[in-house]
Amino acid sequence: MNPTYRARSDTLENGLRILTVELPHVHQALVSLYVRVGSRHETEATNGVSHFLEHLFFRGSEAFPNSVAMHAAVEDVGGNLNGYTERDHGAYFTPVHPDGVPVAIEVLADMMAAPLLDRKGEIDLERSVILEEMLDEVDGRGRDIDLENLAKRALWGDDPLAYKIAGTPRVVRALDARALRAHHARWYGGNNLVFCAAGPLGHRRVMELCRRHFGRLPAGQRSRARPPPPPKPGPTFRIFDHDESQTEFRLSFIAPPEDTPGFLALGLLRRVLDDGLSSRLPFEIVERRGLCYALHCGVDSFDDVSVLEIEGAASHGKVGRAVAEILQILGRVAREGPTAEELARAKRRHRMALEASLDSTYDMAAWFGGTALFREPPPLERRAEEMDAISAGQVVALAREVLRPENLTVTAVGNPTRLQHARLRATVLEAEGLG
């Protein structure tokens, strides 16, 4: 890989890490701010406060006293303010014309250092919006039917890593300005933030702007999260009634975290299983057998653990067979490993994806800025070389470690009869694919 970028790093006196990724060949910049706090860092009494703050940040700050003023300032330089909250981090970002980088930095700094968190009307308005947002995750009786929420709860029970990102209606209704200010003061300081700008820009100029606008941020403290408890030996099942035409299901396997050698092999295993319709799972389950309309395999990664997740939806009568066939495929990969052609293809596609990210300011900022929240981000060319060096034996060893019956958690939403519940359990327990 011929690098066409230059990544540089510095740190302000308040602990804020500043990264720039100079991409002279692109015609847009991206300015982003990552914070190492999410639902995992909350308590049962404050669950949802990080997501609530995300909403309020866009309502105004000292220099931009309402949402119109804040968004207009960024939009006038070609931008579009956005943000998200995850279980272990959050992010705030905007693409801009390269000439608009100073404005974008000023807005992000002000919304983080001086948000307006005392206006009851704005708080109540966002509370109403969040409560509406939560309705997407429940049925008509208020029961949680969101597969992501349920699968994480099945893995980790009451541990904060399983908390819902948006929180619960009870907590969201109770959060007030005092709780919001306290959470902001604790976690949104320089020691818990990473700033990254990517595009046709210079590091020195970005540092000058960041020192001017972010310099007033307090240092604050760096968040810490306790390791999640190990799941109970499986296979375990959580099946939830929901009267729909299909059953959604997810097979979850605890896997190594990012800072371990096994994580690279996990990335290749994921690509062997699902990296286009010609890869094993989509071809065998969707194209060849027609058991699902779509099937996806991904890795959900956290600082200290990751999860290999296989998710699909099938009619109630087909879901048992679909799961059984998936387990057969996983078992064959664990026993025999990928073919030489599959492994070469996975490495080739990984390298091509890294090269393609050089054209995306968002991808480059996420790679360097998002990674720096937890560990030192490796150069793209080093990561490509590390992945190319992974052997078939390493992938097999990782597959045998991860794809075990006792490491399997099955979560399903649908199957409106007890008989279907029993059949799905029996399918997994009797399947010869794993073990």
C-alpha cells in the first residue's frame, strides 16, 4: 500500500489529543470529536444520560445560543453537524469545505465546553423526542423487541455493557439539568476526548485553532469500565414472543478484544463467513437454500471484549432449519478452516477496503481518532501487513476457540408459539455442527 496520507498527533495542556490526517487529494474535510463515554459508563439511575446529552449538545451553546444558529454556522461552510452515542463512546462530527475547518472547530469546541444545559424548555423538548425514539424498540404493550438490546442483555445480564443506549423511559423522565450538568462535568474534559481532522489541511494550523477554541476545556478524568462478567456456559437461549410474520434471530459468540493477536484472525474469519454473496453464509443460507432473505455476520468490538454476531430473519417454520445449517457451516470452518482461496480473498478484500478508506475523510478520522480513544491507532499499511501475515492455522485456532457450543448465546424475537420455541432449542442442542 502506497500511503497518500500523513497522520500526525499532538496533545493540548488539558490532555486533549489532537490528530490530523492530511489527505491532499480529497476535496472535503471532516472535523470530529470522540468522547470515551457511553451507556457502559452509566449507572442504573443514570442510564441514558450520555444519549440525552448528545441531543442537547445540538440545541445550542454560549456562542451559538440555539440550534438554528449552531447548524447554520456549519451549513454555511458546507457542513452538516451530526453525532451518535454507543455503549462505550460517542462522536460529534461534520464534513465541511476545507475553508470551513476553522468554523467547524469553533462550533464543536463551544458545544462541548459551553453547552446550554439549564434551559428547562429545551430539556423537556428533547426528553419528548427521546421518548418517541424509544418507541421504535418496543411493541404495543411496551415490551422490548429490539434484537440488539435483547442480545446484549442475554450475554451480560445487568452489567452496564448491556444497558440500553437510550436508557429507559423511567430514567429519561427523571433526568434533570443537575444530573446532565454533573455527567457533562465528569466525563467531557480533555483527558476523555480525542479530536481528529482529516482532509486537505495542515497540522500546524489545526493545532492553532484547537489551542484557541478547545484550550478552555477542563482536563476532567478519563473514564474506566469494569470488565463484563463471563457469560454463563452455553448454549443459552433467550426467546421473546412477538407476533410478526418472521422470527429475527442472532447467534452471539464472545471473542477476543482488539488488542490481542486473535482479533486479526477474527477479522479474517468474519470475511470468510460473510463478505459478499459468494462467501459461505450468504451463499449457503440465502442463495443456495433460500432459508433467509438476508443474513449478516459482523463483529461488535469493545475495549476489553468483542462479539461475533450472526443475524438473520426467517419465517417461523424455517428458522430452525436456518439456524441448524448455520451451525453446520460454522462447525466445518472450525474443523477444516478456510480454503486457501477463501483466505487469500479475505486478505485481498481487507487490503482493498483499507485502500478505499483513503478516499473517505470519515473513515480516516474514525480509524485514527476513534481508535485513539482506546489505543494507539496503527498506520493503514502496518495493519494491512499484519493481516496479510495471518496464517490459515491461526484462523482455525481462533475459530475453534470462539465457535464452541458453550460459547453460544441464541437470541430470537418472534416464534409466537411454545412449540416453535421448543423446536429452536432442540435444533441448537441437537445440531452436529458445533462441538
